[in-house]
Amino acid sequence: MKWHERIRYKMSPQTGSIIGWAGFFAALFIAIIVMGKGASNGMTRETGAVVLVAGLLIAGLFAAFWFVFGRCYECGRMPRPSETFCARCGARLDRSKAEAEALKEQSREPSEALAEAERNGRDLTETMVSSEDIFDGVVLHLFRDTIKLPDGNTSTREFLRHLGAVCVVPVTDDGKIVVERQYRYAVGQTMVEIPAGKLDYKGEDRLEAAKRELREETGYTADRWTDLGTYLTAPAFSDEKISMYMAEGLHKGEQDLDDDEFLDVAEVPLDELVADVMAGRITDAKTQTGILKAARVISGRRKRDE
């Protein structure tokens, strides 16, 4: 790719449009203000002409920026900065082409083998006959249900209901991943994990929850977010669903940990984390999944840039 093609590939049309429009009008406004003040202070015509030409040139550069980088990557239309979806083709304008392609890859149709297995498979649905609330805790809610099996017989299922959670793979500008060291009482180990946390309430916006957990646990905020999909932690006995994100364009701030929360933060190269996952040194499931997914997305970008 040429340099301007790489920028357009990684910049959302909305960002390009906002920068172009704002720069264009700011340049004209500043030129008019300077000329107005200069005229009242005795500015010569020659100086005024130079200021005007300079303002027009700068405005023209921003207009060209908008023309090149503010176009919809699907249909080429030039949208207004306030548009989130293209009025012509419906493409998301607040996402770059790189982000759109990554999401498209994640949401593609299943492989033919899986599709065939689905078409030829039996209906394995289990339906609830009755439900018993066994334990209602702060985080976990335990139920025992009597269910009807696919063959018509009945059985029981004990399972946990969970509000849900989020996790984040934070990527620094030099390709390192922000990870945490945290003691997990249930397994009696200090674990290496990516930042994560549960939802505060049912129905909470998951991206906003991810932003909160990243800031509170690591102090970082991020400019760009990529949806890495959904992960079911233990579907045999829990309905917990973790939404995974990759965060880029990081800005360091201060942690805001809970009173009972103790963890260390470190930055580790992505390729080293992948090796640790494959060698079994990182055993936390969400961290394994998030790291390998992020590595796949980043690797795909590099191949497209070559």
C-alpha cells in the first residue's frame, strides 16, 4: 500500500471528515481574524494578501484531506462529520476499513463441515420442566432445574447464572500487551491475566464496561476498540458470557482499584505471550482466548499492509 492508502485503511471516514471540516473552517476563520485585526493596526495590503493566500492554502490542504480520507470506504461517498452510517450503502463510518474487515472475518459463516453437521444433526434441545433457586449470592446464583431430554425422559441440571463480564487485550504503540498479576483464591495461585471484570448490572453496555475495567484496573484509556467476539466460560454449568475487546491508542493514567483488589500491571510483548499460552504457562482461559484472537487480528493487518 502507498502511504495515503495505509492511512485511509486505518482511519475511519468519520475521523477523516471531522479533521478535514474542522481544519478547513478553522484556517479560514483564523485568516479572517488576523486580517481584521491587522487592518485595524495598519497592516499593508501586501501582508494582508499573504495572510489571505496562506489561509486559503491551509484550508485547501484540509479540504484535500477530507476529500481523500473522509470518503466512505465502501461506496466512496463523502459524508458529513455527524454521520455514523453511510446514507448510500449503510457502512459504519466510525470504523476504519481495517476494523470493518476484522469484524467481517469474525462474523463470517461457519465452515462447510460445521454447517453440514448442523443441517444433518438431531434436535438436541433440553426444555425446563421446573426450576429451584438453591443459592442467591453476590456474584453467583445457583439453580437446580428439572429438564426434559430430547428423547422425552427427564433429568436435572444444576447451573449458575451470572450477570456477565468483559475482558480487554490492551495493545501499546510498540506492540506490547498490558497484563495483570492477580491472586485467585479459588485456585490458590497468582495468575497472569488480561484486564477483566463483571458487569455492574444486567443489560449494562459491554463496551462501556470494558472501558471502565481497563481504566480502573490499569489506569489506561484507549482511542480505538475492536470487538473480538464472545466467550462462554463454562457452558456445561454456567451461563456466564464474556465479551472480548482489543484496545489500542492507549493513554496512561491512574488506577482506581476496589478496596479488596490487589494486582500488579506489566507490559509483555505479544509474541512472548502467545508462546506462553501455547506452552501452558498462561492457564487463564479468557486470557488464552483473547491473546490468540488479538494476535490473529494484528497478524492479518500486517499481511494486508505488506
